[in-house]
Amino acid sequence: MAPESVELSIPFESLVDSVTKLHLRDKFRLWELLDEQMADAEEEVWDEDPAVQAEIREARDAYQAGDYVTIDEYIAGRRRKD
């Protein structure tokens, strides 16, 4: 048997009011959930963005050509500047 689902339409102000009444640990749980969902949504947009795809290709080409700095080289360079 398939699980049943219910769609609710909650006014945004009511949602905000409810969130303000949550215990702090529940607010953090909600924050983590929203952060994860927003990150997933951003990744989907980036995957479809031609400009992002061009930047990824450019970065891969630079890497294959050896045009990059390792983290150790970067840190050593930063230390020399300080």
C-alpha cells in the first residue's frame, strides 16, 4: 500500500510565527534541513548554468595542463608573504 500524503497551504506569516515558538534545538534542526535543501537546489541550478559549465571546463583544462597550485604550495606562499 502506498503511503498517503497531504499538501498544506500555510501562510508565510503563520509559518514564521510557528518557527519563532520552536525550541532552540528544533530551530537548529530546521536550519540544517533548509541549508541542505538550498545547497541541493543551488547545485541543480549550477549544473544547468552554461557559464558554470564553461568555468568547470576551463578549470579542468587548466588542471590537466598542470596550471594549478597545491594546497601545500599555497600555504608556503602565504607564509612567505607574512
